[in-house]
Amino acid sequence: MDLNWLINECNDPYLLERLFYVERYAWLSLSPDMCAVISLDGQFEDVNTHWERATGISREDLQGDYLMEHIHFDDRERALADMQKLITSDIGSTVFSFRFLGKKDKYKKLNWNVIFSPDHNAYFCTVRDPEKEDCAHQLAYRDVLTGLPNRLALEEALPEVLSQALEAEAKGAILFIDLDGFKKVNDTLGHKAGDTLLVRAARRMNYVVGQQGTTYRQGGDEFIVVLPKSPDHDFAAGIAGQLVERLRSHYVIDAQRVNTGASMGIAVFPTDADTVEGLMEAADQAMYRVKRGGKNNFAFYGDMIADGEN
């Protein structure tokens, strides 16, 4: 699409602004690299979540910082001059590297590809860690937004977890989690607020699950927790109860108090099912039982069967 043509032809400033927002949102969300939108005065306007893995700085902490604060003093003049050239010359983009200050006062050399957009009046930056150029395969198994293992990782890991449980005659459990109230946040506060909510919810889940299992983002506002060693009903119920408590605690997003919850369905393997498909279906059915019963709670598939539901 010719953006200059669109600017000249479009008489609706709101529509144009919305187009730019959607364009930027898609780029930040879908890129496998670290990405940033930086204002003319050098402030991070928006970044994706890949920065935290590479630099230790979370998306929320980096937004609002100034780029100059993170450039090693000896690299600062050259890097800023290269960015300034994009405004004063006819070149469309530039590539450079410098030492970037991350958490714990540690510097990491990063490779930058920077484009200045006069339409957006901002720099669009794609950034890579040269030490991890070979990690594209690993990124395919990570959710871009939250950094959690994604559906592909789950589909690869769950058969092995189930197989090991069957061989050892041991029990495990999966929790199918759907966030209650997410759509309302997305619709009223916007996609950026919705993304922030998903990132924070993912952190809360990871905190509760810890070393006892793995949290995956299934897609949208759905998450899966796999507990490979869940010896009894009470163990899984304890984890689920903690997750419900943590996820229904309010968030503050864009200076607004946001209240959500979570509906969870639990399937125990191999008791409830001895196949991946059967296990996922069982947990999904239990989750929808919670949805029908008022949300913000958890239910076991086994209890549904005992009550005559299916």
C-alpha cells in the first residue's frame, strides 16, 4: 500500500491513525526479533517482549526509557549520528551495532537495523543478538507476546510426557485455562492493554507453577499448564486454587484498575484419557463446566463423569 497516496486521499484523521496503529501492532507482535518504535527524541514508545530474554529488561520497564541511557558511552556518538542521518539524508535505512546496557549494569552487543518513517515520525528498529543468531528454531516454539512455550511446543512435548507417565504407571495433570473478562479489557482499553494483561497473567501463572510444571500459551486468552508429576487429586487442586487466586487479583493497566478471573478444567492422565487428543478434550470440557457454573473457579473432568455429565 502506498502510504503517501493514502495520506493525501484520506480525509479521516482517525481512520489514518487507526491504520498506523494496526500496522505497528502487527509488526511488533509477529516479528521473531526484538523490535522497537523510538520517537524522534529517542524515547522507546513501544517494544515487544523479546527484549526481556536478551537484555533482562521487561517490555513495561523499557517503554518510556531513552535509547541514549542504554548506549555505552564510547558507542553513543556514532550510533546517534547514524540515526540522525536517516532524517537529514536520502537513505532509507541504516545498520549499526553498539553495546546496550541491560539489567544488572551488563552490556550486550546488539545489531540494529533502523528505518525512519516520516509518516509515523518515528524510528522503526529491528534488533538481533549476534550471540543468538542461530536460535530461530527455538523461537518457533515460543509465543511472541508472552515468551511462554506455544501450541507447537505443547504438541511436541505432551506426547512424551504422557508416554513417560504410562511407562512409569504415574499420574500427571493438565489444566486448561481461559481468562475471564479478557475480551472486555481488549474492547474497552484496546489491544495494547489486552497484550499487557496477557503478559502479566502469564507471569503470574509461571510464578505459581514454578518448577512443578510448564505453562504454555495455547492461543488468544487460553493457556495450558502441564503438571507431569501430579501424584493425587489434592496436588493438582492445590496448584489450580493458587492460580485462581492469583489470576483474579486486580491489575493496574494504563492507570486503570482491571479485574479478571480464570476458568480452569483439569484432566488427570492416564485416568481420564490415555491419548493427547482425549486428554485435551477432557480438560476443555471441564473448563466449560466452570464457565457455565459462574466462572473464576476450577473443575476436574473426573468429577463431571461421576456426576453424570459428559
